Amino acid sequence: MDPIRPIRTRVCAALAAGALLLLAACSGASSEPPPLEGAAIGGDFTLVDKTGKTVHAADFKGRYTALYFGYSFCPDVCPLDVQMLMQGYHKFAKAHPEQAAKVVPLFITIDPARDKPEVVGQFAAHFGKELIGLTGTDAQIAAVAKSYAVYYKKGEGTAPNAYLMDHSRAAYLMGPQGQPIALLPVDKDANAVADEFAKWVH
């Protein structure tokens, strides 16, 4: 028996393991479990896009989705968050075009009374052609918000069409099978969002 053989075997195994780790690091893939793994977030939904076409969560099966819940009449937080989301997405797309092509950014309104299809379409278009604006009936919005643990409530207004919406602030990254992966840090900056995309989108 060759006395060197066991040593060679161990060395080869170590080199192979090291190569796999290096490949993962170079690709940006993470060996960590996703922070939202196993969370009861997500599920199917029925909404409409800017043309009034019905859209289901199942339509995006096989692709990642980045979802933000807000409303177009929001005076400050929503536009800033969506701007960070899409700037981060565009940075990610510039560095990793093939991976970015697997991601669909979605803006879902929590104010369907004012955010009609054409309104969410116009709002989304301000931030990039990739962003899809979605709305629906009161019941449809309530259902999707509940699925994603999103809080929202209509505030007092000075007129029927002049009011603010109180709502939770979160952008979700969901996997190709609709599984929750992570929160996108839109409260930080575009670089942080781009890094989070790079960490989880393979």
C-alpha cells in the first residue's frame, strides 16, 4: 500500500473544499441561511397592473421578487424607499446583469381608493421600467397585505381625497418558489440594497 496515498487524499479533499468556498465567495453566494427562512410571509395574490390586467404571485414563479408596499400619494417615505430599492437594483444589475434579470421589482399600493391602475403605473415608471406597479380592490389589497404581514391604516384627512396612510415600512426579497429570503435595507442606501441582492440572488 502506498503510504503517501492517505495524505494525498486528504490534501485533494482540502483543496476541493477550498475551491468550493472560493467559488461561492467570488459568485457572491451566501452559505448562511436566509434571515427570513421559514417565516410565514407570502403566498398567492390577485392584483392588477397598470393596464388593468390581472396578476397573480404564481405569474412570477421561477423568478425572485422584490416587493415594496406603499402608496403613490405618500409625501416622503415611500418615494425615498422606492428610490433606494431601484437604485440598489440598478447597481446590482450593472454588476450582475444575468442575476438581475431573474428579479422582478414590485410596488404594491396600500391605498387602492386613489391608486388606480394608471396611477400606480405612472408612479412606478418614475423609478425604472423594471418596476411593476400593482393595485386591486380593497379586499385584494387587504389579503396581500395580511399575507406579507404589512400593517396599514387610513389616517384622518381634510377632504375625502386628502389623507395620509399609516403603514409599516419593509421591502421583501422573495425566492423563485415564493419563499421569503430577506428584508432589503431600503432605509440605508443603494449600496446596501445592491449588496443584499448580490448575497441572495443566484
